[in-house]
Amino acid sequence: MRAPTHPSSTQEASMVNGRLASALSRRTLLTAGAGVGAAALAVISSRAFSDMSTTARPDGLPAARGMSATAKPDGLPAGHESSATAEHDRLPLLAPLPAGAPDRTLFTPPEQRFAGYLALLPGITNDIEDRDPASYGFMTGGWWRKPAAPYNARVQEHVYTLSWFHANQRSWNPYHRDPALAGRLDAALQHYLGLQHDDGSWPEYNPDEHSLAATGFGLGYLAKTLANLRQSKALPRRQREIEAALRNGMSWLLNPKNGIWRTPINWTNQVSAGLAGSTLALQLTPDAALHTQLAERIDFLAEHGQSRAGFFYDPTGMDINYNFEVMLPELAEIYALTSNRTVRGMARKFADWFGYNLLREPDGSGWLTYYAMSARTSVAYYDNVVPEPDRTNLASRFIPDVPALGAFFTSREDRAAARAAWAAGPGPAPAPAKQDTSPRIIAHTPYGEALPTAAEKEKAIQALPYLRLPEFAELRRDSAFNQDYLYIRRPALYFGAFFGTRPTSTVRSGPGFLWHPKAGTIVHAQKTDTGCWATVLPNGNPDGRSNLVAEYLIGDQRWQGQHLSPGSAPLVVRYRIPDSRITTKLTITRSTVVRSVQVTSAATEQIPLVLQPEDIVTFANGKPAAYGQNSSAQTDGLIIRRDDTTITVAWDRTRPATLSTSSRTYLRNARRRIHVLRIPHDGRIVVEIALS
């Protein structure tokens, strides 16, 4: 079997239509399997839908193979016959929405998410290719994934969106059982199904790719689409083809010999998406052998896809966004369908880890994240009330059994207020912008939510380690990839750092954040060379762009990282870049962070400070430094007064220093702005940050 490829290892490719037609012609057609019938939906756990409206069901889209390029749309119910012929005559267009639609007032609060997708439905549907035989059914227009090329199976994931609106009757949905929608959905499914490889996988970045992402997410959308088609009794031949494609796709994904299961498992969000899709698919189309494989693979993922530190590998390190916004909701879908204890355990382990990495701002406005060590993306903060569309919603299904997760979700009361304000807003509901139309937003909605009450959320916040405990030292280690995540709580501060092998080039090593119980986040490392907390060489390279080699001490005793309370003893980290051009002694006392640096050349100390408009900032020589402006001075320190907290940054002697503002702001109110303090030196410097 060809090894699967992933987004990080594949270049976006282009292909002429003739090559696509050639690739499609080489594929073997699926034989239609026996229909399973709508009654099979009853096997879906009643718990999964306890929060749903009486008419809503899980719904979805993607993948299967099986029609020749000249096959007709099939099985349309009475009044839904398509005008497409074997020569692919133009398909009827979907009618535009009536004036004033979508009417916000018609949507129940849990289904408000569908309003924007209803607004874009005619555009997505009418952009489906209905002329070119080589790409007939391709969802053109660039609505969703890139590359917007006919071979990219992920582009077709909006077949779920079309299938939901066709299947579900609502007062605000004029497209329920619409014949034009059915005909174009049929064409889109034909193209999607035809992209599946013989081994069951789908391509994404080139037509010969066996993509884990396209297959993993595709299984989920495909299973949900099958549920929709059964509900509306539409396209029976497509239903049979989807059933066959699901079995074929699961056989690829669940095969222990597939390269995606090499340990430690990489790209766990994509693997978990495939397991969630398989869970639903096997409730719709039972298969004892595949069910056994699924159970075994879930256990295998728990053992080999989650770091001992608590995060999920993506690809080989932690990523705030993919772990919380993608991975956790996929696990929650499995949990909603099965109450699986293994995934519940994974969620508990992750909640513990996450609690060390989200920094609560004392004014309650939200969280800053330790994102400098995120392996892929740059989600640097979460507002206390996350605006819709909130990709994490489905993961709230864990909260009744994993209450620690409640700290990180919008409260039930705040979400209700936000939905009421949306319903009272002016004009029709707007459509999401192109490329920002993830079908996951509505695909997860029918599972409901279990958001915490405000009281439950506050209780979970106060239980976070650095809020509950005045003092601790903890080193979370991942020996599989040589990664050290350091967390230190002292009475006046909370500090985090990363040492060892960077999982990707986007990670910035070394000190990552400094937080104060009353002042909130003071230092926040960026994922850039010009904004990380680091020593910078004359060529612009910071030590944070290296794999830092570190040893740890409590006082003068070597420390192996076990959780403890250090008492009055300082915690010391001695670290260096591999060639030892930069060596640093980091000392953390009960109220200070001290960096003593030696470099074989001139260098610059760089500290990304989080300033707020009301802060009173002055250099030690008395010269003011204004928020949002660039400042400089010949001095030996910088003083920040925030309410009744004083933060003093002092260095060993008078040197030129600059404080540069940036465009980087945090949280919806944008009051917290990064200002980077830089202190050039001749190769030796001691910098102390003291908090009082």
C-alpha cells in the first residue's frame, strides 16, 4: 500500500482536465451493495441526540466511488427528476432565496448556525460543474478547501451541506426536497465518489495521493450524508454506493498495517476524525469485523496518539488550535454516540494538560494561550465568550463527565445572551466568507451541546493548578520526541517554558510566558524571530529557533521534573543552543525571573511585553514610554505600573534600550498589545524581571 501523505509533506499541485479524466478512467467501479434502509438509523445511541430537536438528525457528506462519467443522476423521488443526460445537459439552477431571507427571527437558538449556510447555499450549489465531462459534479467557486482543483476530495465536503438542507424541513428552509438541489447534489456526489482510490482512500493535494485528512474527514461527512439521504428517501443508488464507499474507506483507515498507525501516531486530529466517522458509519451500516477493528484502533490511539504530557500529537507536538478546536470535538462525537470510556479518559488527560497552558486574565475578559509552542497554528487567545461560529461546541458534550473542561467554554448564560442579540440584529443573516465555510460547524450542530453554567465554569476556572495552588514546579516530559514543558508557580508569578527538540520550525523554544495573579499576562512569547522571548544573534537568529539543551535544578540539586513545591529554593534551568554559542542560566525565585546570558558575540536581549492602555510605563532614568508608540533610552531598566502591581525589568548596567510597539493585540477588546523590549549587549548580560 502506498504510504498516506499529509498536508505538511505534500505540495499543492495542478492538473489539466485531461489528466483528471485519465485518472478517473483507471478506477474500478463499485458494485452497488444492498440497501440498508432507514430503520438502521435507530441503532444510533439515543444519548447522542438527547439535545436535538425532534426533527434533527446527524447529517453529513463525502465520499464513495462508483459511477462512470456518463451515468445519470438516479433514484430521485417523484418530482425530483434531474434534467441531466448522459451527455451532461445543464442542470437546473437552484432558485435564489426570497427577499429578506434568511430571516433571523425564524431560527431556534441551537440552529442559528444554519442561517449563514442557508445564505450561501444557492451560490455553492449553482457553482457545481455541469458542463465539462472530465470534472462533472466538481464543486467549483473556491467555497471551501484549497487547492480548488477537481482532484481535491476535500472540496466536495459541502455535499453534506446540500444533503442537510434537502433532507430537513424547517419553516425557514425553502429547499427541503427541492428537485434542483437534489440533482446538483447527485452530480456532486458522483464526482466525490469517483475520486476514491481502490484501496479506500481519497486524494487531496494531488490525484495520486492517499490522504489521511481527505479520508478521515470524508468518512464522517459521508456517513452523515447517508443519514440525510435515508431520511429524505432520496438517491437510493447513491445510498448503496456510499455504503460501499464507507466500507472501503474504513477498511483503509482501520487497517493496523496502514502507515498512519506508525507510533507515535502523527496528525491525530485527522485520525480521530476518521474514527468518529467510522463510529457513525458502523451504526448506519453494521459490520462486526470493522466494529472490532474500530474499538481496537480507538484504544490504540489513546495509547500512542496522546503524549504522556497530555496533549495530542499534531503532528509530533502540541497545537492549541488543532488539539482543542478539532481533535477534542472529533473525540466528543465518538463519546456522544457511544459513551466510550477510552475517549473520556483522553479528554480528562487533555483537560489537565490544557489547564497549564491557558492564562486567565484577572478581569475575566478571556485567556492568553501558550501558543509559542504550538506546532502548527497561531491561536494566541480565547475570549471569555467565544463568538459564533464556535468550532469547539461539540466538545462541550464531555463537560458533564469531565467538568474541568468547563473552564474553557462559553457559559450557557453567555451563549444564550449572544444568540438573543443575534436574533435581534438588523437585516437577514449574512453568509460566511468564502474559504471560511467549514461544514463541521453545521455537521456538529445536531449532536447538541452541554455548555457549563456560569457557576460551573467559574468553579472549573478556580480549580486550575496555577489558580488553586500558590506554588509548584512541574516538568511535563515527552520522551518519545525529547520535549520538555516547564511550568513554575511561585507566590508572585506563573512561568512557562519549552526545551528540547522543537516539533516543527514554527515553535519557539525557551521562556514562553510570565503571568501575575493581579496583573495578568506580562510577557507573552510570539511565534516569530522578532517577537519571541530570546537572545538574538547579530544575524537575527534567536536562540528560541534552536533545540535548546537544558538541565534543571532546585537550589543546587538536580531535578528530574517530578511535581513538587520548591519552597524558598530557587528553580534553575541551565540551557544552551547545540553549538553553545549562547548559554543561559535561568533562575526563578518566589518573585523574580532572572536570565544570565553569555554569547560568543554581540547580541540582543528580546522580551515581548503585554501592555495595556492604562499602564504607566517609564524607563529607569525617568523617560516615559507611551503605550502604542516606539520609545528608546540609555538606561538600566523599565518600570511598568499596572493598578497596584509594579513590574520592574532591570539589567546589569546602563545600555541603549528600545521599546517597539506592534500591531499584535489580544482578545476582542484589543486592549492588550505586544511591545517588544530590546537591549543590545556585548555578549554578557543579566536581566531580572521583578514583580511586586
